[in-house]
Amino acid sequence: MSAQPRIAVRFRVDPVACDAYGYCAELLPERVTLDEWGYPVVDGTPVDGDLVAFATRAAAECPRRAVLLEAVPVRRQGQPGSAPDGDGPGGRNVPSVGGFRRHP
């Protein structure tokens, strides 16, 4: 019997929908800070463990529904296909327009 894969969530904010209420930063300060105008800055690290409940609440409490959660599988170190720190070769994330892409 194989162990169930752990699930984490990717926490994102829709910058067009956001009106800088700041609830997300108040409920999830481990991943969200506010810029000088009060808009959220998300660190991009997947949220897992006990913080998933806080991320879910932040999404539910956002008055503009600007917080988006995406489920992402969490790979354990040493599993086939797992990179040390990121998606690219040697664990490097390679920047591209509109976010990060997998390195060929």
C-alpha cells in the first residue's frame, strides 16, 4: 500500500481584482506581506501543513475574491523526478514572461 501524496496549495492574488483590504496578509503573514500601498506581495512558496487552513480562510474572507488557491503535489526528497529546490535542472527556477517555466 503506497502512502498518499501530500497536497499543498499555491497561494496567488489576482492583482486586477484586489482592492488592498489586507485580510490575506493578516490571516497568512507567513506568506503574504503588504507593499507601501497596502497591496499584497506573495512569496510564491507553496503553502502546506497547518498553513493550508489559514490560506483557505484568507481566500474565503477576501471581500473582492482576489485570492486564488491551486492544489499542487508535494514531492519528497529522493523521489524520482524531485528537484532539490525548484523545477529546473539542479533545482533552479528559470524566469520567463508571466512567471516561471520548466527548464528544457
